[in-house]
Amino acid sequence: MNVLLVYPRYPETFWSFSNVLSFISKKAAFPPLGLLTIAAMLPEAWNRRLVDANVAPLRDEDLAWADLVMISAMLIQVEPAREIVARAKALGKTVVAGGPAFNAQPELFPEVDHLVLNEAEVTLPLFLAEFGRGVAERIYASKERPDIALTPVPDWSLIDMKQYATMSVQYSRGCPFNCEFCDIVIMNGRTPRTKSPEQMLTELQALYDAGWRSTVFVVDDNFIGNTVRVKGMLRALVDWQKARGYPFTFLTEASTNLADDQELMGLMSAANFSKVFLGIETPSVESLKECGKHQNATRNLAEAVRTIQSQGLQVMGGFIVGFDHDTERIFESQIGFIQKVGVVTAMVGLLNAIPGTRLWHRLKAEGRLLGEATGENTDGTINFVPRMDRETLLAGYRKILATIYSPKHYYRRVSTFIANYNPTVRRRLTFEELRAFAKSTVRIGLVSRASLQYWKLLIKTALTKRQALPTAVELAIYWLHFNKVARRVMQRG
């Protein structure tokens, strides 16, 4: 059996970093972790190939080789996924699909032969057993939450790691919080399930043995969902990193209660975590209460961000406008908060109702849904009737993007962050990073609208906090991408 695993093209988004990957000669930011894990669950006798359309185009020769085509996709990849399905079916191939796009909207894919939905540790073995007997059903679905100790090490042999900026691993699934707009609890539940320290170190050793020596993204939606277990894993990870000379730098996602736990922040820093994404959402307490984000509504968010930054962790933040309680003052409030606390990587999006979420059900009951979500956080679209005048909301949203990603405001924010940042990460300065710096001196320092701000930032950082200089250069390069994404949204308006 020849199995072709295909990951669809990912459009230009806030997190694609497509406009700056050339600085480090990479094709994609992250590998398709889900498909690599699925590949490791297939029968050993099956021949496997993986095509990531973000790295190389899917060729007809690839499809011709395959007996079975397996596709995974996020919501934002729906259209490219449908194109791949159509190509495969036109060649008479059997298509199997799974992942968030298919879980949320299976009706969009009538041509797919078999939909293997929800968590693969449960549904994939059922499909494989019946497929092997020639009696496979069209849909395999389950609400069971499996023990992720069953999850195998991803098959890293299927990709060329040199094409990616960052590798990915998963430590846990599930989140204890239940925000109205979030689909994580639908997909993975509210009880965090974790891998053991031994299992995590086995996965990291596999990456190490494959030759990886750079950034690793722990893809959990809330890495600290179970603080007791994550501390145990981090203690083991600290020893593992130290014994190997700190080969990896980590980033992850967490909740704002991270700022309450000095020990946890210290362990993350000691394990060489450099960045953490927080769902901050909004400085409006009423809007936080509306969406059930009580963990944010009951704390000083600015102080939480500063506390985490001071522990050597760069805070990346998610922000939302369009809540029912938002007034026209929210746009200036969001700008003011983002600038004040120095959240440089600020993903600001319009609220959207993702299928199956509590928000989606509420808006449907209120007759306010207009269509399906695109899955893109920052494309300037909204799929429901907002309480605020729609044009006012869209104009205010565009104003936020135009402001925070203007050279003046962006570089001022970097300076604010650097001033509060206490870098603890151990990093090797690579040839790729030196080449990226050299390119930035030309593309930003000489021929961009941000040239003056660029040189002021680098000189100030070199004189006052030299250990933060690589971070300053990295953030300066990111501006090219964020600014382009922001301008794209504004042009749509």
C-alpha cells in the first residue's frame, strides 16, 4: 500500500511569516505535526510519502504513485484542501481526511471517501482495521478523550527539516478554561491530558537525533493547563537541555495565570523557553466577562505581562474586538494597552464564531450568524451581526492595525519590551541569523520606511542591553511581515 500524506497550502496569515522566511532561507514556519504523527500510526508495511504544499508543490506524479491519499487541514486551509481532494479523485484515488477543517465542516467535502475525525488515537485504528478488511465506513467519529501516552513519536524522516524555521511537539491536550469563542474545549476537552516526562524527552531526543538544533514550538493551546504535571516535566527537561548544551529554544501558548506562579516561570526560563503566546483578548473587563474569560477579568493584565517579560519570556498576545460589550472606545483602549505593555507580536482580530463553539450556538439562536468563519484570525472579516455598527467596527479595527504596525508605534513597542525584558535564553548565534541580520540592514535599514527607527533601536539595544540584541533584530525583521499583513487587511476595506 502506497500512502501519500498531503498538507495543503497555508495562505499568507499573521503566523505564516511568509514575508520574512527568505531572511533565513526557509520555505515554511512549521511542519505538519499532525500528519507526521499519523504517519507513525500507519501499518509498518505501508510505504509513506509526505508532501507539504507549503514547501513543494503537489505533483501529479505524487498522486499517481499513491494508492491512498490522506489529507489534514485547518479551517483556513479549506479551499486548498478541496482542490487537493478534487485532483486526487480525478485520478481515481481513495481519499481519507481528518483534522479541524473536516471536523468542523464535513459537509463541505462530499467527495472524500473516508472522514477520520476527532482524535486519531481512537478513530484511526478503527478505520485501519475495517479498511484492511474492505468494509470501511465513510465517517469515523468519537467523543472519547484518549490517553495521549498512546501517541507515537512523529515520523520526522518524511520531511526535510532544513526547509522549516521551527519544529513542533505536543505535550498536552485540553484547557481548563471555557472561553465562549474558543473551539479547543470542543476538540480536546477541559481536562488537560499530558504526556509523561519520559515520553516528552523521547520525542525531543528523536528531534535531536535527527539533527535539529534550533527552535521548538510546544503546540499546546494551554501548556500550563495542569501546573503540577508541567513542572515535573520541566524539571526533567532542564536536566536534558543542560546535558546537551541547550540545543533547543522553546516557545508555547499559555494562560495569563502563568504570571501568578514564580516557580513555573523560573522553570520555563531554565528549560530555555523564550516566548509565550497569551490570549489577552481585551482590556475591557465587561467584554472579558461576556466571553467567559474570567481568568483575565480578575487580574491586572498589564502587570501580568510585565511580570512574565521580566522572567525572560517574550509575551506574544492575541487580541479581539467585536464583543457585544465593546463600545467605540475599545479601539483606542486596545492600542493604548498594546503600546503600554510592549506586546510586540500583537495578533488583533475581529471576533468570529467558529462552528460548534458556545458563541456560535448563541449567535445562531439569536439569528445573528451570517456564514462560516474563515479560520483566519486577522483577515478583517466577521461572520455575524455585531452589536456595534458594522462599518464602525471595521473602520476601528483597521485603525488599530494601521497604528500598531506603523513604524513609529511598532518600534516604540519593541523599545518598551526590551526595557522590561530580562533575557535568560541560551542561544547559539548561527550563520543563518548572521545572514538574516545582514539582509535586514539592507531591506530595513536602507530601503524601508522604518530605516531610522531600525538603526535607533539597534544602537540603543547594543549600548544598554546587548544580550537582547538578537531579539531586537528578530523583531525588526518581523515588522516587515506584520506590516504587510496589516496593509493587506486595510486594502480590503
